Amino acid sequence: MRVVVVGGGMAGLVLARALMKRGITPVVLERAPAGRFTEGPIMLPFQAYEALEDLGLYETIRAAGRDVAVGEDGRPVAIAVARQTLIDHIAEGVPVEHEEEVLDLLRDGDRVVGVRTRGPGGERDVPADLVVGADGTMSGVRELAGIPHITRPSEGGGLSFTSPVVMPSSFVMAYQSDGRQVGVMSWPGGSAGWWQIDRIGPEAALAPGLEAFKRSFIRLLPPAELALQGVTSMDQVRYREVTEVVSERWWNPGVMLIGEAAHAMDPESGVGAGLGFGDALQLATSIAANPGDPDEACRHHEHWRRPVVDPYVSVGAQGARIPQAPPGAQRPPWEYWPPREG
Ligand SMILES: Cc1cc2nc3c(=O)[nH]c(=O)nc-3n(C[C@H](O)[C@H](O)[C@H](O)COP(=O)(O)OP(=O)(O)OC[C@H]3O[C@@H](n4cnc5c(N)ncnc54)[C@H](O)[C@@H]3O)c2cc1C
């Protein structure tokens, strides 16, 4: 089967590598230039492990990162690792065509039969039996394919920081009165904190400044003080609002969505990449099981994958919250940002 993967992010790379293992080398088109550096860490959750094992990378990634909460089976709940390290390992041996931006889908009647891409050599058509949109939250493939979906702003906003300080523990977290999280993860290259706040926009979120941010963060999570000693500039502090995606279905004849193109959640849920890895492995398995029939491969994929993904999508970020106070209780002033106390 001729497979074109649009997007060389994590989901697209895992799919490409898993297909290659099964004897199918896809065309991977990525609009970013080669050598793009993706900063910061990721807490890769257990939902990604099956795909990592399939690629023979579970131990490698574990060795490159830090375990978070090892269970009785000796496996961590997640691995805290630099994003770029993870991407570099997955991308090994995967032929990615960089600076190729997919502009349109080619059609034969209702069926998608390829893509039009623009790259260093100009515009060209790439025929395919199956086009896979692994092109992220704002997926152009999803739009072009006419796959019904909802995009919506996430309910809250997120303040985060990165620090060069490596913490003694790979993970500390607390829940606020309404259940939202404040936490710090630490990987071999440093540490990163997050604080789920109201959606207030970047200007208001960053206006109180560094000392107020550090004070408020430490008030909520005292062990964060060590990591915050390495935060010396507001350039290390970010405010993010994200878009969530819920797709009614994931495929049309000749085209399939995986990863955040198919379903995107607030990072508070902590499973986004994990689900993308799982999508990629399932699709590779479904294609390998139906090498001459892309529609049957898509049906197979959605049949097995929906029951895994939908529970996460239906609870969204709420599913990651544990309220510390009864519903409707007044939040303490130190949980507000911008701060309400001196
Ligand atoms: C702040 C934050 C923290 C997070 N933390 C975690 C975490 O700790 N654990 C976790 O599991 N998940 C986490 N996530 C989610 C995780 O980052 C995503 O699920 C994952 O990166 C999405 O991968 P993807 O491959 O689906 O999409 P993307 O990474 O967005 O990749 C899409 C790729 O497609 C390319 N592309 C787009 N359009 C085109 C086009 N037309 N032509 C060619 N190429 C195109 C883009 O350049 C990009 O490389 C977090 C997300 C955020 C925002």
C-alpha cells in the first residue's frame, strides 16, 4: 500500500517507523526544515509504551529519561524525557521529506488518492492509496478531507516554567481546591513546572512578573522552590491556551487522521502524546493486516482504537483533576493568578 504521512511530529514518525518495521516505507512530508529543535521535556505516559516496545525503543527512552512513579511491575507510570531526544530516537532511519507543505488533497470522485505538496522543488502531486493526517491540532488534512469535528478553546490556561535545575525527584504535584494541578517534573536536563489557572490571556498572565510568580508557585507547591531557583527571567515562563479537537469520525475513503489531528486535549490530561503513539501503532497494525484494502485498514483501526481513545476524550482535562474542596467552595486567595494577596 502506498502511504503518505502528512506531518513528521511524534505521531507521524511513530507511524512511519512502525510501518517500515512491517515492510511498508511511507512518504513522510513535513513542512518544517530539517534540524528543527523542539525544546523542553515531555512526560511520556504508559499509554505510549506498547508503541515504544514495538519500535524496540522502550529501554532506550527509559535510559535517556527519568522514571516517574515506578509500579509493582517495575515499570514507571511515565518517563520524563527531553522532547528532542525522544524525537531523535523515533526518527532514526525514517526518511522524512522536509520543507514540504501539503496544500491540497487529490481526489478521484469521493476518494482521496494523494496530496499536492509544495517544497524546495516546487509543487508536485504525490499519489497514495492512503493519506494519513498526522498534522496536529490545526490539521489542514482534516479540513480538506471534510471530516466533521469540533474545535474549542480549552477551559483553562496554563502557566509553565523551565529551569536548568535537576530536582531530586522526577515528579511532584499537588491539586488545587477545584482539582486543577500544579506540579514540577524533572528530566536529566532540568525541570519544568506547570500550574493550571483561569483562561486570562497572555498579557494578564505574565504581567505580575517573576518574583510574584515564584512566590505564588512556591506557596502552592513548596518543593518547587529548588527548581524555581533556576528561573531567573520571565523568558523562562510561558502562558498557554490550547485548542481541543473532537472528531466525529477519523477517516474518509483514502484519508485517515491520527494523533492531535484526530483528538486533542488540554495538556492537563497528560496523555496527548501517549494516545498519538497508540494511534500510530494501531494504524500500522491495521494497514499491515489489510495491505490491499485501505478502507478495511481504516475500519479496522477505528474499530480497535475508538474504545481506547474515547474515554479520555469524553472526560478531557476534568478526568485529571481531584478536587480538594466540595463543589462551589470558595477558592483560597493564594490559588488565584494574578495573585490576590500581597
Ligand atoms: C504544553 C504542552 C505540554 C504537553 N505535555 C504532554 C505530556 O507531558 N505528555 C503527553 O503525553 N502529551 C503532552 N502534550 C501533548 C503532546 O505534545 C502532543 O500530543 C503531541 O506533540 C502531538 O503530536 P502530533 O504528532 O499529533 O502533532 P504535532 O506534534 O503537532 O505534529 C504535527 C506535525 O505536522 C506538521 N505539519 C502541519 N501541517 C502540515 C502540512 N500542511 N504539511 C506538512 N507538515 C505539516 C507540523 O510541522 C508538525 O511537525 C503536551 C502538549 C502541550 C501543548
